[in-house]
Amino acid sequence: MLNRHFQNWVYATPPIALLLIGLYPFIGSTIALPLYLSLPVYMAHQFEEHDNNRFSKFIKGMMGEDKKGVTPFKVWVGNVIFVWFLILAIFYIEAAFTGWGVFAAHLMITNALLHIIWLVKLKKPNPGLWTAILLFIPCSVWIFSSIPATLTMHAVSLIIAVFLQAGVLIMASKPA
């Protein structure tokens, strides 16, 4: 039963994203709107990236079929635990320590840059590219302009975001 859950989680992202947007007036008023929208924006990106197992097929096509680091379970953990719950944690951290909300922007902007690098390097689009460009970059700029943060907050957030993106690539490149 859980295998089905790990294989089909992405189809919950569009309705959950819309639900989150609709709930903002009731529950999100203490969170800056661009920061709050980072979660539904990330969900829209996840849908583009993982619908029909597109990301796994892309990685295996790029790195070889033996690269089974992109199992349905690992994709679910990476996207639900290390994106949804990480952004939820960022909401709480921002509420307690103003400025750390920029971490959500650094998470999105590093992901967008990775998609753009793949586009340039491979000379073809990749799963998640369009939402990375059309949603991640503007939402990140909006967060950066809305949430005052110190240089240290930006540096730490960027470093962690880069390590998280590198972790995805390392995990995906591992053979079974």
C-alpha cells in the first residue's frame, strides 16, 4: 500500500497547493505572503517535475539506467520531507527569528539555477524547468525584497540550499 503512496504523491500537489492559497487569509496572515506562497509554488514545480515519473526518467536518461537512486520512496522523502516540511519549519523559524524566511528563496533560486544549467548544458528542457523559471525566480525575488535579512542569514541559507541540491544530485547518481 505504501508503494502506491510513494509513486502517486505528486498528484496531491495541485489540490493541496490551491487549498493552501485559499487558506492564507485565515491562517497565513502572520507569514509574509511571498514566503507563504513558496510552498504552493514549490508544489506546482513538483507537479511539473514529477508527473508521470518525469524526473526519474530524466535522471536515468542522463546518467544511465543503473542510477536507481531516484526510487519512488527517495523521491517522496526528498520532496515531502525535505521540501514541504522544511518550508513549514522555515515558517516557524521566520515567525520566531525574522529574516530566516529568505532560506525558502535560496532553496528555490538554487533549484532554478540547477534547471537552467541543465538546459544550457544539455541544450534541451528538463522536467521542472518552466516552473523554476516562471515561478521560483519571481517568488524568490519577492521574498528577498519583502523579508529583511542579514548577510549572515543569506550566506547560511545559500550554503544550506546548495548542500541540499548537491545531496539530491549525489543521491540520484548512486547505483541501486
